[in-house]
Amino acid sequence: MPGIIKERLYTPGPTPLLMQAQARTLAAANVHHRTEAFRKILTETLELLKYYFNTKNDVLVFASSGSGAMEGAVSNLLSPGERILVGTAGKFGERWLSLAQAYGIEAVKVESPYGQPVNIEEMKQKLAQDGPFRAVYIQATETSTAVMNDVESLGEAVKDYPETCLVVDAITGLGTTDLRPDEWGLDIVIGGSQKAVMIPPGLAFVSVSEKAWHLIAQAKLPRFYFDFAKERKNQAKGETAYTPATTLILSLHAALEYIRELGRENLIANAALLAALTREAAKALGLPLFAACSPANAVTAVCAPEGMDSGAIIKELRNRFGAIVANGQGSMKGKIFRLAHLGYFDTADLFAVVAALEIALLKLGYKLELGSGVRAAQQAYLRLVN
Amino acid sequence: MPGIIKERLYTPGPTPLLMQAQARTLAAANVHHRTEAFRKILTETLELLKYYFNTKNDVLVFASSGSGAMEGAVSNLLSPGERILVGTAGKFGERWLSLAQAYGIEAVKVESPYGQPVNIEEMKQKLAQDGPFRAVYIQATETSTAVMNDVESLGEAVKDYPETCLVVDAITGLGTTDLRPDEWGLDIVIGGSQKAVMIPPGLAFVSVSEKAWHLIAQAKLPRFYFDFAKERKNQAKGETAYTPATTLILSLHAALEYIRELGRENLIANAALLAALTREAAKALGLPLFAACSPANAVTAVCAPEGMDSGAIIKELRNRFGAIVANGQGSMKGKIFRLAHLGYFDTADLFAVVAALEIALLKLGYKLELGSGVRAAQQAYLRLVN
């Protein structure tokens, strides 16, 4: 080993942990979930989640990864024979299609190429011409391509259909973009713990509107562990239907207190700033962004130079600098690398990884002026921050 | 506050945490699940789980509570129109019936009163006369009543039916009773993290036999998050289909290393010893056991004295001594209290809680000779331990 190398996650989940939240789990040796003390913690946590989600709707928590809550957003809303509309432009959009297939539900898809946002106008057309759809599914930000979708416009459109719910996977969207579930009509919004909320994986969150509860009451697909109505009843009393992941809930409570103090808008602005700086750095280094437009704040997907495998860049970053950066998924593997900004990242983290990236690229034979990426980020910082 | 009171869990899950395992979660700040380092941890953990389960079958891990894996044992095995046989004598047996109902599966039940074991002879008769059943469901130990079931005999019987699987909820049975899945034909065995494995809630485990895989390949109920075949494929490579609960997996790895060192049989013997000592103490104090026969090693259910609410005993134990003891569930609430022995409990823990219990009972007006319960436990200790 050439010297001290601190490992740092620059990945879009798991993200760096808020250590004061993590420390709570060590204090959890005596926590039992069927006690007044834990009911108080859970009740407060669910209230704090409403603040984090920016909603007055019920927010529920599950011991699972975000995909579990995605499954719940299918099994709780639909009955056999009903149809859904899916907007997809990446690996997570495709998960809605896999879910529909698993439950034998016909999905009409509006598909854009990787790197593009979902075409919302086309979704509106389909809604008007190909319905009825019981639910519409989309990502707030598609993590695999680092593209943001216009869920506000889609929400406004779905509002016109009283028997149709809008489901938004905001697993990386929460805490990184302005989302207004109540105002925009985002009936079900899904989040996960290992993202902007800065704690380890193992919890999923879901907000549910009154409109969605109305449809859930009629839906006949089978569900048990992810039964939203059952959890609503339990969680209103500070309980969960099945044993909750107590240590993660304690961490979540602490992290949400931190976010409450920081301010939801400041958490979002932080990601937006880091994303903007990253884009400037990439531009200065001559590296194209993968997002053709509407780049996400949560994560930036940068294309590797022509003829260079992004995996080689990622390897240099890890081996030399301990910086763990995500590769592309599926057909994007080897072509892009993804730098995350969601949650517990700061400007210094960004300067560090850009400087490291410059050296990695240089070592791999790419021509660049050392410091030019960092300088571009610094200049953007001075322009954007007082 | 009258003085220092250390809170201690005597509950059948969550159980006291193995602190050296818990500490691993704090070292997890840089863990990403799609890395060689994590794949190695997960692969080792799954191997250690096989040791813990005492099986050569595949063992899978899920980010969920044990109930999630119970759902998977229904949705992965069955097709619409198939029938199942359920042995039930408590709240967890009834969960199998709720699951069958959620999936529209007809369940034939063999039901015993709370406090009795499931009648295995009756199950064998039903198997022979009322079949075909695609699967048979039972608890190794029914936590709500603290009764152990004879899954060995049931396994021997189900072996005769090549198209029928035996599913055993061993969430509190693992690490507390001798289970031999391969020898006895326990096709699917389910465990959870907050039990004898001494770590927080949030993980479920499931072992799957070749016979079960054969039926799973034909089963048509919908499943996604708890898709066993998909996880088998992923976990064989040290991956998971969806983001794993990384910190809990690190804790699990550490706890299983401890169990490997301690020896699975010694972990089981420890629970058996503590259960035996508890029964002697209860007898000396004139408190009947709730289990008419076949008391579990995992937990002992003790009846409150005639006319006394078990909740009052539990409250005294908590307020005076910080000892957190479980009440009965459902119709057993107020009648029994449950002292757990699964996982990280030792003899000194038991002496402490029995002495505390004597004072609690005395304060509530129960006539007893102080020290008589402890003495009976001590005498049993001297009889049973070298």
C-alpha cells in the first residue's frame, strides 16, 4: 500500500453515512419495538418523513429495499385485468415493466432512449387516447442515466383522471429535487434509506394520497408484507405490522432531525449545486454528459473519452484515491461513470474527486490540462454561492 | 429515578445484541454492495448461514422481517387453485392462514388450542386422506405460546409425497433446537436476524431444498421482491437482486463467526439449559407453565398467579429492574409473561431476572419465599452443568 487511502463513496446509493445518525444504532441494544419509547420514536420519524417528503399525506416505512415499496405500489393499487401506463428511459423505469409482468398486468409503455427524459407529452396523449389506466408509473430521477423527469407536468395531467393514480419512484429524487406531492398530485411517492437521507440500506418509505387510498380499497392483487392499508392502521399507532428494523429506524430518526435542522430546501440546493459544479468540471475536461437534457441533481453521468472504458477510470479512482464511483448499468456499462451528489456530500468532496479524476484520466492517456476541471468547478462555485 | 437501572431485553426478539457484531456496522461507512469486498462478505455469510441452519441446501438472505420470507414461502411455492395444509396452535401459525387468504389459496388447518403442540398424527392423517397438498406449513417453535412442534416426524411423513413441500417457520427455532433440514426433509426453513443470531431486526433467511426448487419452478403465484429463484441466481455470485441491508449483513457475518466459534450445538444447549432452569424456577414459585407439554427452548411462557394481570408483573420488572419481558399476544395477553432464552442470554441473566421476578410478585401481593425460585434454578444448574 503506497500510503493512507481513505475510502469514500461517490455512488448514488449507498451514500456516505451521517455518523451521528449511525451512532444511534449502537445505543439500540435495549430497544424493543412494542414499547412506548419506540412508538414515540416511530411516530416522530413518520412526522419527520412527511417534512422530508414535503407532504401532508400518510408516509409509511417498510423494512425492505426501495424495490419492495415499488412492488407494493403495484400490488396495492391494481386488480387483475387492469392496465397501467409506464414512462421508462432507463433500468429503473424497466423495473415497473418487470413488476407488471410479475403480476400479469398489462403495461403500456412510453419509452425514451437512455439519456433522455421520459416524453411527458406522449404520456399525456396515451392517457387521453389509450386509457383507462388504473395507475401511471415513472421515476422522478432515473438513477441509471442521471436524468430528471418532469413529474410536475405529469401530475397535473393525471389529476384529470379521478380513477387513475400517479406513482413516482423518488428513491433518488427525494432530497435532491423540488417535489410537491400534494400540489402536483403525486399520489404515491417512494423513497429509500441509503439515498439522500444518509443512512444505510434496509428501509423503504412510501407516501400515499387520499386518492390512492380510495383506489387501494378496491384493488384485488394479492399482498401481505407490503400491505399499505394494514401498515397505515398500525403505523398510525406507532407500531408496524411486522418487526421493524429498529436500529435503522433510530438512525433514520436522527438523520431526519439533521435534515429538519438543515432544511429540506438546503439539502436539495446542496445536491443541485454539486451537480452544477460537476457538469462544469466535465465540460472543462471535454467529457460529454450522458444526459442529453434535464440532468438530475442526484447524480451526474459522465461519458468516458472516446475509446476509453469507463471501468478503467473507476478502477484508477478506487485504487489510487479510494474514491468509489459507479459504472453504467446494462448497455451503459463501460461507457459512463456516475458521480453522486445526493445526501451527505459537500463541495470539498467534489473538488477532491474532480482532481482525482484528472489524474486518473491522465494516467490512462487522456490529454488534459491538470487543474482545469477543478478550476471550472471553483469558478462555478464563486458564481453560484455568495 | 431511584438509582442506576440498566435496561435488559428478555424478549423473544429483538434479543440482546452481540456488541462485537453490532460494532461492525459502524465500520460500514464505505461499504458499497457492488464491490468485490462486499461480494466476499456476502458469500462467506451465506456459507456461515448454512452452518447455522445445519444444511447443505441453498440459504438466501432478504432485507425484510421474517414475515417477508414467510410470504415468499407461499408465493414461490404455489399456483392458483392449489391447496395447502397448515398446522397451527398460536399467533404465528395463524399467520400462515392469513397468508393463504391473502393469496386466495385454500388452507386446510390442523388446529390445537394455545399452549398445545400441533397434533402431528392428525397432520399425517390429513396428508393421507385430504390431499393433494402442494405444501405443508408449521412452526418449529410457536413463539406466542412457547411450545415446540415435532417437525422431525412431520418431515418424515411429508417425504412420502414427492409433490409436497414442508415449510418450517424456524424464526425462533433456529439456534434453539436441534433442526436437521436435510435429514428430516425440511424443504424450506425460515429464520430472522433479531433472534438467536443476536443482531438487530431487518434480515430474513430462508433455506431451500432441491425438492422445493423443483416445485418453485412450476409455481405461478406472483412474486417479485421475495422471488427465491431470482435471489438464488444473484446470491450464488455474492450479489442480491435489490440493494441489501449492508450494515446488517456485516453484523450478521460477525455474529455467525461468533456462533461458528461457539458451536451451533452449544448455542442450542445454552437455550435448552436456560429454559430448563426457568421451568424449575417457575415450578418452585408455584407458577404454572403455559406449555402443557413440549415447552420450547427459545422462550418460556409462564402463567401469572390466579387473579393477577401478567401486565402488572411486566410493569414491575421494567420499572424496578429495567427487565423487558414480553406479555402474551391476543387472547393470552394479561395471562402469561414470556422469558426468552434465544441467542445472547446467559445463566447470570437468568438468575437476575428470577430474583427480580420474585420481588415483583411479592410487591404485587403474591405469597412466596424469597430466593426459592433462584435456588431452584441454581440447583438445576448444578445438576445439569459440570
